[in-house]
Amino acid sequence: MPTAYCEKCKKKQEMKDAKKVTLKNGKPAMKGLCPKCGTKMFRIGG
């Protein structure tokens, strides 16, 4: 599972429901949710 930094928990977490997305400039990224608090998480270069 991909990991990203959660701003609310203040530490790296594994993303829940991670989805691959493409940014406007064509670069890959990942979107998901924090499994502990439910905050949206985002990572560039997924």
C-alpha cells in the first residue's frame, strides 16, 4: 500500500482507498484517505 504524510496525525500513514490520478502537467499522483482519522491524503509521484 502507498504511504503519505497525514497533516492531522502528523506522521506517515498507509493510504486507505488509494487511487492513481494524473495531474494537469501529466505527472502521476495518488489520492486516498488516512485510515486513522479519515483526512484526505495526497502524494505526488504515486
